[in-house]
Amino acid sequence: MKQFNKILQEALVNHNLLSDDEAKQAQARAQTSDLSLKDFLIQKEIITSRQVMIALSQSLNLETINFDGIDINQEIIDRVPVKFVWYYKFMPIKIEGNILTIASSQPFDVKTQDEIRMHVGMEIEVVLADEHDLIEALKRHYGFASDTIDRIITREPQSVSTSTQDNGQWIEDLERQTEDPTVSHLVNQIILEAYKKRATDIHIEPYRNRVRFRYRIDGILMDANLPDDVKHFLPQILSRIKILANLSITEKRLPQDGSAVVKTKEQHLDLRISTIPTPRGESLVIRILPSRVTLLSLEKLGFNPESVGLFRNLIKNPHGIIFLTGPTGSGKTTTLYACLNEINSSERKVITLEDPVEYEMDGITQVQVNPKLNFTFSTGLRSLLRHDPDIIMIGEVRDLETAEMAIRTALTGHLVFSTLHTNDAPSGITRLIDMGVEPYLVASSVEAFVAQRLVRLICPKCKEKNLTPTESFKSEIRESLNLNSSDEITIYQGRGCDHCNHTGYYGRMAIYGILIINDRIRTAILEKSGSDYIKMIAMQEGLVTLRQNGWKAVLEGQTTVSEVMNVTVKDEYPGEIKDKPACKPTENKGNGHMEKISQ
């Protein structure tokens, strides 16, 4: 370490990145912080890891390497043992004759080079790589946590790591450094890797001869790239997670649900853990919820400028109900939190009723229902009204009692937010009526139904023009948005890179369809019209559908055509239905072919 610090110090001074005095001061401060000079400089953002690599490369006359686009032969990976590459932190790149080229983030001393040469039985040639890129390459080719699994197999093949003291009373530190290769450390690595990759869920699925670990990232499940040997430790892994969640490790025949709190350097994470029995063992899912969440503005959620003004006017109403509709996992709760955050103030009492409370918010009273104790949405809502709220958020309207209470609450001067599981905004009306709510209550209390879907964003690091969109796509976009010509349509895509796990996507945004309840729609509700007829009226009144908002996001270069098509269906446009006679559902049977506009 001292020798490398000295080499780095000289390289930075020689390349005018630091003065001699600055380098000496940084070295002294790094020692007091118990960090290497390189880690200290990067952590304090004095220089970048790229600058370090270039300075070392030029000073030591070593080549640099970028792992993007490099294909490493599996035979080379198999030739060098996993424990060896993780111990010395190098990545084998290629073999030419009797020379093995390896990538490292720092130059090796002569002794280390001799040890590597002796173990691999070849001469070695060292090239420099960025440390973060090197670690990612090791994870990709050897499997992340492969070193821990190999050391457990080597040292403790029968070890079951369950501490009798760990009864859920303290918070597990995922980034605690340890030299002890235990299953506890392995579980920490699995959860920490999921957090670093922005996963919302971890899925552990046992099969006959293997176990599958998957992360849900941006709504899509991806394999976690763990070595196959992890299957030998499935019972211990499940037991460790159960201990964290304070669940019974002996009960394997019944589903169990629990929660735990772990921490990283950045923040605490709330884990929601659920197990179900399968023929090959227990399947387990971990939901990861950051306890400190950055509440996004409406613009950052995906509302375009036209929709933002419309939606802000809605949420500033003194009373009434606003329903968000969409399937599970479409971001409805996040949008509701953003609404509450925008209108929350010291002059207003805001209470939420949720199952469960996903994110903690300052200045808001959050209540979690508990059906096991007969504390449901409907019973909780009765108690909430005694606390004199101005604004109420109900996690979900599931039954007639909750729906009627929410509606009557809105009629008595409260602003209410809630969600419904329907395919589009107009279907929310018929859903409430099907529950048994009287049409006059729906017409007089509901201000709007907002349909919502999530689409993945194109990765900014590998974004490029899509040169092969079919003419049919362009034609539909032109027709949907009333554009003059298909020539003005430019479509983008993600090529795929390490930043986005080679998916071409990084992050998600919401697209919306806002159905305002106006006089024409209220009349249709009172006449018990069907959802198809209400759709027709809404489109005549200027409803911008989910697909139209999706196409706008495509033209702005935010998402791709395939993402929009995956979550929406083709519209019928106002121009096609403008002259159709107003009719009740019984007279509208011939329009059964009409597709949903906000799905």
C-alpha cells in the first residue's frame, strides 16, 4: 500500500494534477482517515478515477483497457480460479502463446507478479483498468459473491450461519467488512447488490437441480448472475433472511410475511419479506423500500406541461375525490405521495390510510391498516374522520363500504385521494357502480379519474437514433398526434451498455390519461351509461389518452415505441367517433370492437 501511494503521488505531481504540497497534505490526511491515497482523493472528489488511471498509465508506461465491447473467452475464465482473481483483484483478458494479459486497477509489485506467474504457469502482462469497471467485470464473468461462495465451500462446507443473538433487535449493516466467509455475509452481498442495481424486488426461486435469483429492475426481472454453487446454501440463505425478518425458521409448509430494516452507507432500507412453499423448497421474495425517499415533482414523474397544469388544478380543489387507476406496480402510490407532498402545508391536516406504509413523509400522519385485527380501510376511515383531517389518502378502494365512506367524506368537504384497479380511466366509473355505489354519488363527488402506466426510459449513456422504425409505427404516431408528415418523426433507442446492464433502459417514468368529470360525463353517469360511451364523450371533450402521451414521450426521446405498445392499446380518435349518436350502453352493442383508450 505504501509503495503504491508513493508511485501514485509522484504520478499525480508529474502530470500537474496536484502540486507537491497538495499531494503531501492529501497523503497525510488519507493516513489519518485510514484510507489509501487513491480512495481519499476520489472520495473527496479532488480527482477522478479516470485521471488516476491515465496518470499511472503514462508514468509507468502501461496500456489502459476499457471493458466495453470486449469479449473474454470462457476458457480463459475457467483457467484462472475465482479465489485467485478476487484475492489479487485482477481480470484475465487474453492468452497469446505463453503470455496471459491481465487487467488491474493498480500496478503489481514484483513479488505479486511472481506469485501470479507461479500460480497460472504463464508469463503475465499487466494493463490498467478503472477499479469500478474491473469489479463489475469480475461480477459479470465470475458471478458476484463468487469469492464468498468459494471460500464458504472451501472452509465451511456444512456451515449454517445463524447467530443466536440476532433476533431482529438491531439493524444489519450490509456493508460491514469481514474476512469471515459466512452465509450471513453472502446474504448481505445479495441484498446490497440489488440495492446498487436499483432493484425493487429480489426473487429466490428453487427448482429441481438449481436455484434462481432474480432482481426486478425498472419493472423487468433479470437474473442476478450468482454462481451455480449457491444452490448448496439455499436452506441457510432462507434461514438467515427469516431471522432478519423475525420469522419462524422451522415453518416451511405455510406462507409467512415479515419485515426487516438494514442499512447501507447512504441510508436505511425497509425490507418486506414473503415466503411461500413449493415442491422444491420455499420461494422467497424481498421487496426493497428506501426509508428516505426523494419525492419527485409532478414534472419529473412524467406529466407533460399540458397535464401538469390540469392536474395541479385538480389537487388544489377544496373537496372531492381523485382516483388513480392502473394495475399493481404502475406507480400509483408514488404519484399520490407526490401530490400530498405538493399540497402539504402547516395549515392543513393530512392523514393517509395505507396497506402497508411504503414511504415515511414528514408532516403527514400515516396509518397502516391491519386486517388480522379487523382494522380495515373502512373501519380506519371512520376513526380518521374524528381527527379532523383536511386531506385524506386511502391506499385502495376495495369494497362497497370503503367506497361509500370515501365518497361521503368527499361530500362533507374533504379532499380525498385513492386508487382503483381498473384497465383505464373510464372503467373506474363502471367499477364503482358495479361495487354498488349509487351513480348520483359518483357523479357528485368524483373530480377525476387518472389512468397511469410506467414505461422505461432510454439509457442516456448509450442513446442513439433508431434508423429502422417501420412505416406503420410512424404512420400511427402521425395519425395519433395529428402531425403533418412522418418525416418530422425521430425515434430513439438504447444500444445497451454497462451503465444499463446492456438493456438499453435506465429508470422509468409514468404516462397519464386524465379524465375530468364534467357536466356531459356526469349526465352519462346518472344515465348509467357504459364505459365505451363515456370514452367516446371523454375523447370528444379532449381526453389525451395514455397512448398519445406515450407517443409524445417517444418523440421527445424519453422512451421507445416498444415500451409504449407494451402498456397501451391503439386508440380510436375523436375524428372517427365525432358523428356517432349519443347512446346508452344497450344501444351501443355494435361498438364492442372499440379498443380501450387508456389501457
